[in-house]
Amino acid sequence: MTTRAPVLRPDRAPAIRAARYSQRAVIARAPRRHRTVSPTGLASLMFIGEAVRRRAWVWCATGMAGLVIGAGLYVLAPQAYQAQTSILVTNDVNTDPGVQIEGDIEIAQNAQVAERAMDALGSRQSAGAFLASYSVSAASDQVLQINTRAKSADAAVREANAVAAAFLRFRANALTTQQQVAVAALTQLVAVQKRRFNTLTAKITRVTAEPHTRTRHAELRRLEKKYRKAGISLGALEYTLTNYPAVTASMVQGTYVLDPAVPVPPSRRHVAVLVAIAGLICGLGIGFGVLIVTTLMSDRPRRRDDVAGLLGSAVRSVGRPRPPFRSRRAETDQLSDRLRDVIPDRGRTALAVVAVDSVRPAAMALTGLAVSHARAGRRVVLADLSGSASAARVFGVREPGVHQVEASGGHLVVIVPEPGDVGPVIPSGIRIGIGSQAARPSGSGGAATIMRDSPDLLLSLAELDPAVGADQLATWATDVAVVMTAGRSAPKAIHAVGEMVRVAGLRLALGVLLRADNADESLGFVRPQAGWRQPSRV
């Protein structure tokens, strides 16, 4: 049998007005508490590690995405063909070979060498792009290796040969130019040194012709010493001037292509593995970065003490963070156990479960709790005041009104208010209260034909709006349990729910934190004089 749940009107809700006025008077007489805002703690490695472990599916997904992207790039942009050639380089034996080979590498990677190779190939690309298509390395202090990359093996071979030829020509021209400059400088030095040597010769001849004295002997010894030094310097300069062209010619003629350019067979499997690993590492890095940044910037509380301070009530937790695609049954069972702890085995109880952010976990736990008590023989009424009728839909109830349903061998009553009803009141025929406070409502309409006495257990599922308050909830329940989610419920929403429940004159029996961290060692108790606090990250 189904009846309509009446809509709240001013003449039908005297209890709400009385509760509201009495609560305002109590609040006006009560001393105001000063709200304290505690500073946000520093993030520790344990805090970040727990966040990374909690959202492992994020960095796993980004890692797999990077792996797939790397494999796709390898398939869509296959590896370029390579060719390799080596050049035997003859350098000056009087200079450090390591320094000279580094200079030869710089010459091979010079823009002028690239332009000459491009002219030989007839290429019109930029010098920078052509330089990026080949690399030069030193196999030893006398061997250069040139590796080129192109779209085909023949193109890579032609490019390697062109670069090697351009390098040989450029180096020969550079050595020839250097020789000309050096010979000109050496010629001037030889001329200067010859004049100095001739001057010393004339002085020695003049001093030798003088009479033999002690002064003449000392002067002659000094001049002979300078004469010998000048002769040695002049001989060295003349030797260098004479042999410099021969040294340059040997450096030019001794530098040639040692191994002609040949294509290098690509190691596709090796490159595919490297590309896939690189994509995986990049994906993991992006995932870790996003997780760490979002964790440090988030202000959503996770510790039981932080949630208890915001709510103003003791908080218990349910389970560890649930990975995606895992069954929610374990979480629902744990939440039902937490709610069962605040329901006595005997007597009448009116409990409202307020969901702060997610209604579905609370709806599933509440329906399971209602069915278990109904099977035990208790008279149970379940009121779905959430607006989405998540709990009522579990029993197949989709229309507003009062419905009698049967589930798992138990009978219970499900109440769904009218859509858009801001303050739904309890239908006539069902009374709320515990012990002597229970009062039978006047009238005999509505659900009186379904339940003619106070139910043993009245369960309500609700969401609170700060614009409306929780006064209408006082007609359905005496105790309230608030269900929140770690890392998802906003601090302002948690604090607002706690204040609305207290203003409505309801007893805040318990707060339940879903998907709490295993590393949370806080107790979830309310500290004396604790006000609204920001979540700690220590």
C-alpha cells in the first residue's frame, strides 16, 4: 500500500517552530567559543608517500599511457636509416693529441662544413637541421667516426661521404691558411733575429780588437754568451721556417677516409624497447608530479583529528583507500557496523545519516542496516530525504509517498518525500520519540494503515543545505551520524554540517570517515575549545 507524504506547511509544523525558537534561546544564552585556526603543517615524506600509494592507479595509468604513446611513436615514426664512416687524422706530434682530436671534432661539426656538404648533396634544408642529422665522435686520438641519419640507406651513405669530403677540404684549407700566416710571422722573426745576431757579431769583433784588459775580458765573455743564445734561437726559427710546409703537407696528406661509408643495420628491437621505456618513465614522472602537486595544494582533510575538530564530534574511520574497480561491499559493511554501534538493541531509536559529499555509500550502508533489523523482527521505517532517492531505489521505490516493501524476508516502510519539498515532515500515523518522549500524532490518515504505532527504528538519509538548515530533520530523528570521505569532503562543508545539526537541537552521535589512510595515527577525538581548524599534513 502506498500513500503520499504530505508537504510541509506552516500550520502543520509547530514542532519545528518550537524547536527553532528554543534552540535560538539556548544559543543566545550560551557563551560564544572563539574559533581558532591552526596553521597547516608541513608535508612530510610519509604524507607524500601515502598520497602516492593511495592513488597508485593515477601514476600507473599515466605510465601505461606513456608506454603506449612511446610504442605508437615508434610505429608511426620509424627509426631513420644510418650510415657510418671513419677518418684517419694525422696531427702535429708536438701537440697534445687529445686536444687536437677535440679540435677536429669541432671542425667536423662546423656550420661551414655542413654548408659545403649540403652544396655537394644539393640539399636545401637549413644548416642547423643538417647538423642535427649527423654526429661526430672520436674512436681514438687519431680516428674520427661520422654517423649520419636519413630516410633511406643510400641517402645516409651519400650524406656520410659528403660530410667526410667537406671535412677533409675544410681542414686542408684551414691548415694551409694557418701555414701561410705562420710562415709570414716566422719570416719576420727570422729577419729580426738575424739583425740581432749580426749586431752581436760586430760587437764581438770590435771588442776582440781592443787591448787585453780585465774589463775587455768580462765584456767579451758577456757578448759571447748572448751570441750563442742568439745563434740557437736563429737556428730554431730557420729550422721551423724551413720544415713548416713539410709538416703541414704531412698533416694534410696523412688525413684521409679510413673506411668508406656503409649503412648500419638498425637494431629495431633494441630501439623499440628504449622508446617504450622512455615513454613509461615520462608517463610515471608526469603522474608522480601531478599527484605530488595536487596533494600539496589540496586542503581536504584526511586525518581523524582534523575532521573531528571541524565537525565537533568524535570521528571513526572506515577502511583504507579503495582502488578503482574493486567491490564496495567491504566498505559498505564496515560503515554499517559503525552505524550499528550507535543503535541500541532495545527501545526505539530515530537516527539520521547525513552524507556530506557522497550519498551512495551512506545509502547502501543504511539500507543494509534497515534490512538486518527488519529481519530481526523490529519495526523499521526508512526515510530517504536525500533528494536523489538513492536508498529507496535499492528497494525498487521510485515514486514519492509511503511504501511497504519486503526485502530478504523482512518487512519495512520506505518514505520518499515529494520532489522539491524543502522541509518534509513525518507522515501522520508514525511517531518519533524514545521512551516517555514519544507522542502519538493527531489524526488517522496517511500511513496509519501501514504502521499504527511508533516504529522501533526510524532511519533517515539526508543531505543538508546551509540555505535551509537542519530544522526539518528534527521531526525525523533525535540522533545524527555524519558520513564523510577522506580527501574529498571540504572543510567548510564538514564544519557547516556540524553547526546545522547542533542548531537544530539534534545530538551528533558520531562522525564516520570513509577511505581513511592506514598511516593515520590520530584518535579522532574533539579537543576542548577546538574550533574550525585547517587540516594538518604532518
